[in-house]
Amino acid sequence: MPCLYPHSMPEVSAFLDDRNRSGCLTLRSRSSPRAFTIQYVDDYVDGYQDHGNYLLQSDQDSFQCVGAMTYIDTYKTVITQSSSNRQEETLCWMIVEDETIVVVNTSSCNMQTAKGIMRRDPRYMMHRKWQLNLSAASPELNRLCRIDLQDRESNWRARLAQQMEDLHEGRRSASKGAEAGAETLGVRLFESDFHAWITVLVVSVWRQVTNTIIIIIIIIIIIIIIIIIIIIIIIMRRANFLTITDISHPQADNLIKENQTLQP
């Protein structure tokens, strides 16, 4: 969840902790809206004279926000889960009058412990993880913290813009690839349709030719049968004629003989 803290507090602030170490506390960052970050100064020495004397460590301690801001008496409280280079632990950040932050374990996150630490009561100091005094840091370090945050935000925006450009380029490449794929697919579909059309045409023609051949064969068979029948009929008629002729020959002979007898 996003980190919540009083709106009166700045996005980034210099601090001086209970061990006399100074650094930058980033409460809200566009690049890391869900975390508090602490960046310490290397070789801290009192009395910096110019900007060049400040050297921030490259590593940052990050604390992921896992609980919304609540109130313990007048103390505004944020619960975080430490991460990255710190040992994992759940912490309670109690903000006192926007100037002091007392950090304890969540088991000690209560009004009595907070007030005891603010009074520096030895009975409660053992519960303190650390204490950040935002108003005790050098103004020059505070300015450096703001400059460092601006640089990190600029780098983050540049990376984000590059990522967006890479994303758009990837989408354009994917779109071109899709168009090329669609064109190739269209050609393949056309070829497939053409081959299918040719196949259907060949099959249709072959069926028509086959049907025609079958019809012709049937007609030829019918004609042959008719011819055979005609031949059989002719043969049968000739056979009957010969039989009749053979039977009539004796009668003719008798008539001839009778005619010869009647002649004088």
C-alpha cells in the first residue's frame, strides 16, 4: 500500500539520528511510493562548509509500507516491513509533531513506550530501534537531499520513458509481425483454397466422366443384346424356312408325277 504520513511533512528531509549520524529520509517518492528510504552520509563531520563535502552513500535502506497511518495519542504512526539490505523486521514509525520520528518494533508500538522514549526514560530506551530528528540536521544537507531526490526522480522518469518507448516499439514490432503473419496466412489460405477448388473440380469432372463412361457402356451392352436377339431371331427364321422347304419337296414330286400321268 502507499505510504501515508502527515501532509505537512516534506517528501524528503535531512535528519540527525540518535547515533549522531546524518542522512536523507525520503518519505514519498514517485519512483517508490510504497516505501520509506534512508540514505546515510559517509564520513560525517560537523561544520560542513560547502556542497562538495557531502557524500551520500549509494546504498539505501528501504522500508515497505504495510499499514496505514494511525494515531497513538497525538503520535501519527506508520507500520513498515523492512526489506533489501536490512534484516527483515516489522517496524512502527511514530511521528512526533512532524519533527521527530521514533522507530520501535511493533510489539512496543504504544503511547507509553513512545512517551518514555521522548523523555529518555531508561526503562523504555531499550525498545528504541533508532530516533530521527528532522529539525537538527544541517540546512545544506537538507538542500542536498532535495537535489538528490530530484536527480533520482529525473532518472526514474527517463527510465520510465525508455521503458514506455521499448514497450511501444515492442508493440509496433508485434503489430508488424502480426501483419506479416496475417499476410502469409492469407497467402497460405488462398493457396489452400485454390488447391481445394482444383481438387473439387477434378473430382467433379472425374465423376461426370465416369458417369458418362458408365452410361456409354450400358448403351453398348444394350445394343449388343439387341443385336444378339436380332441375330437369334434371323437364325430361327432361317431354320424354320429350311424345314418347311424340306417338307414340301415330296409334295412337289407327287404333283409332277401326276402331271406326267395325265399327259397323253
